[in-house]
Amino acid sequence: MFRTHTCGELRIADVNKEVTLAGWVQTVRKFGSITFVDLRDRYGITQLLFSESLNAQLDEHPLGREFVLQATGKVNERSNKNKNIPTGDVELLVESFTILNKSITPPFTIQDDTDGGDDLRMKYRFLDLRRNMVKKNLELRYAVNRATRDYLHQQNFMDIETPFLIKSTPEGARDFVVPSRMNPGEFYALPQSPQTFKQLLMVSGYDRYYQIVKCFRDEDLRADRQPEFTQIDCEMAFVQQEDVLGMFEGLIKYVFKAVKGIDYNEPVERMSWQEAMWQYGNDKPDIRFGMKLLNIKYPKHVFADKEVHAHLVDGAGFQVFDGAETVIAIAVPGCSEYTRKQTDELTEWVKRPQIGMKGLVFIKCNADGTYKSSVDKFYSEERLKAIADAAGAKAGDLVLILAGAEERTRKAASELRLEMGKRLSLRKNDEFKLLWVLDFPLFEYAEEENRWVARHHPFTSPKPSDIDTMINNNPVIENAAEYLKHPYAGIKANAYDMVLNGNEIGGGSIRIYQKELQQKMFEALGMDEQEQQHKFGFLLGAFEYGAPPHGGIAFGLDRLCSILGGSESIRDFIAFPKNNSGRDVMLDAPSAIDEKQFTELQIKLDLK
């Protein structure tokens, strides 16, 4: 064997043992006639001591960083102990060594505080993976993976693999397609999720299925997206919504305990989609802190049952508010002493293209009970106080107000709230708050196409109370301007998202399992009978053979790991990720293929 122990294994109890270690040279330090070498492997670091008798060999065969080294000797108690590493009480007195392989000088230092930039480390990802912090990320991912399997096994779930080469059914994100050599002119698609397969497994009687599975979406990338990503995909038969929520609250709490040592005993808060949008401006609110939105002014059709406070701002001659579709305020705690420079900087922040606002209004709620604002000449102190009170502001707080078009303003207010939470250190990486968001709309209106689209996916069931509305009404929108009055506009989905610290980590629904209702759903999405049969005839046919009620959920494994690891990017928790252009710069992929392959596939490339 090349080693008897790992580099993270030896302790004071091993003193005087004869052992052999193997690993990579981290550092070489010469002190006169002796040499110290830190030897590293996946498990840790052990210090090696080369005495004067071996130094001549080291001079003849010098060691360099990242050399692969085997060393045999006796374990010795260190005189200068290192309390920063688990093996710091001991060292190996080397009696013989073998250089198993040499290394050229690495392009960056293999340590946590590396001098390598992102692009360089992505190109040499096999070296980056040697760094301790990257190793810890992959260890955390493995721990989440293992805990998930343990829990689901205990709950009688069965791990079943589903195909990667499937039929293309474009609905939502773009498919990655794969040409078939044996079927010229025809293509497979890589699955965006195993959705239809897991529903078919419920029809087949496998009432508790899961799979930790790769999924593929050809979409623009950002920090929390990759063209290939991993889902914890789950489905259950003979269940209602409460059964699913309870089961998978249990899963995440089990993962918290197994991976982070956290006993998450409090009930998981629940919130309707409408309340999330009203109070936080988005459907995945971070509830680790307050600062809820005050909707001062809103188009009535957006939230018809909600109280607005337009009287607080209208009629003062301030055209920014008078002419705005939406006005939203946020009370920021303890910031009334912000300087002009600080409020100007916030104004510039909301003007950035990614936020898209024209400006920012503020009200300072001074500790002495006075109110100062950037719109003093339009509003009396009494009206400023009324706005601040409605926003929930107290003495010492700063009220920030945005105004403009509804969708843009709502999104900007949501981003501003999150930014202030970050600046005030209210979004702590070591604090975890779970939330269920429920009662989503089943449909969204696609204005450009004048038709309904599924908010989740076409297999999501409406709430039981809305099924009759869906079955008994024509889904066609006669007048685009009147779509909100259409019966379908009020249909709620029997769907749920789990949110962790402002990130959607999982989403699912109770599924449609009756053929008639599934056909009605497809009809609402603009599919005629021929298209339904072409794309989903296999599923509609399966529903005629005794499909049980069923539902499930899929968690984003990469995203869950990044949150538990305190990172904003899922790339940190993927062994070989793509960059923001979808490229693997290590493999230089995607790349051109040989002309012979095009000929075999009977494909002609036209890049015009």
C-alpha cells in the first residue's frame, strides 16, 4: 500500500508508531541541516521532519510545491505544536521517502487565500479542487446528499432513475437537443426535470419516488444558475397538500440537523403568494428581518382587496407621486442620521440600470420627534408623519419611497429592502428561516401572445374549489384589456414553494391526474387536440389506466448547499461548473465537432 494512514489522521496517541503517508507537498521549509515539509491530502495536513541524514537526498532530489510524495517513518511529538490543525501535536520523523510524481509550478497557490482569479481557477479546476475551502464545499454537498437519502429511505421512498434522452416538449425554458444518428432528422431533448416520468411512476404504483438527478435548461446564466444542475426530485401518491408539506418540512429539518447541527424546532411559517407580493414585493421573501413594504398607492386591479393609502401622497402637487401608478415606502430602522452623501448614494443605487428607478424620496424621523424630507416643499410635517406612521417608522428611522410603473417599482422596492437588510447586517449567513409560499395563481397572462401560460407547469392542479371554474369556462381571452375579469384570472394553483433566506429552494404541487382536467389545462395554454396528443399523448393515455391522486416537490440541491455554506453562487458547490457564458473553460466546451459526425447525423451546419 502507498500509505498506512491519511494526512489528517495521526494524533498524540500514535507517537512511536511506524507509518507511511502519501500526499501532495504543500510547503517546504529548510532550517539549516533539517527540512520541514507540510504534506497534504483530502483529510488534512501532517508535518514531516527530514533530518540531517536525509538532507543530502533532498539536495539531490529537491521537492517542489504539489509534488506527490510518499514518506515512511515514526510519529513524533512536536516541540512547537500547531493548534490550528488537528494533527498539530505530532509530526513524522522521515526515515525514507519516494517522489511518486513531480509537478510543474502551479499557476496559482493551492491555499485558501489564493492568488488565482476566477477565470484562472476555472481553467485549472482540478487544481482549485485541492484547496481546502473548495473541498469543504464539496464535503457539505456530500453531507446534504447523504442526509437526504437517509431521510427519504426512512420514509419508504424508492430511488428510481429516469431517462436523460427524452422527447422535446418546449414549455418554459429552452431544451438542450441531441440529434439521433439512427433516426435521421429527429432529436432527443435533455430533461428540464423528470416531471412526466415521476407522474408515470405514480400511475405505475411506486407511491414514494425520489431521485437526486441532473436537469438541463438552455437559459441565460447568473450566480444561481447553471445549464446543468441537480434536483432532489420527489413524488408521492395518495396525498394532499398537507401531506407533502409535512413530509418535506421534515426533510429540510433533518438536513439542518445532520449537516449544520441545527435543531429547527419552530413551525415553518406560511404565507400566500398575494401576501408575499404585497408585503415584500416578491414571491420568495427573506423573513429574517422586517421592513415590510407600505403600498401607499397601487392600481386597484392588482390587489383589489388590499387597502391603499393614496390620500397620504396625492393632491400635494408633487407630480412624481401624483402621476405614479405605484408608490411604495419602506421604514429602515435606525438610519435617520444618514448624511446627504449617504442618501445621494442610495439614490444613485436605485438609478442603476438593473434597478431602473428615476429617483428616491426619503423622510427622516428624527430622534427629537421632527420630520425632515427631500420633498419638504410639497408636504407638511403632519403629512410626512402620517406617511412615516403608516410605514411603521419610529423615531430614529429613515423612510425610503419609490414611485413609478407598478411592476418596476415593486421589484425595485423589493431589491431596495434586501439591500438595506444587507447593509444593516440583518441578513446573517448563520441564521436560517424557512417559509412556505402558497396559493399561487395557476395562470399568468402573456400579453404579447394574448393567451394564458402556466405559472408553474402544465401539470399543476388548480385548488379543488377552482376545478369547476376551470372545467366549465372557455379559456379563450376575447378582449386582452379585460383579461383580469376572465374567470381563469382568479384560479389558484394547488402549488407551494419552500423559501429559505429569500431563496426558493424547492417548489412543487399537487398534480392533475384526471384526463379531462389535463386536457382542459392544455387547452388553456393554447394546445389543440392534435398538439396535445403529439406532445403528451403518453401521459393522457396513462391517466386512463387508474392514475392515483399524487403530488410532489423538487429541491435545488446546488442552491440549498450554497445557502447552507454561506455563498451567493452555486458554482462554489459544483465540482466542475460552467462559467457565466455556459462554457467549461477547463475542457474548452462546447466546441466544434468533426465533419464526419455531421455526415453520420445527416446534419448540415448553416451559421448564417
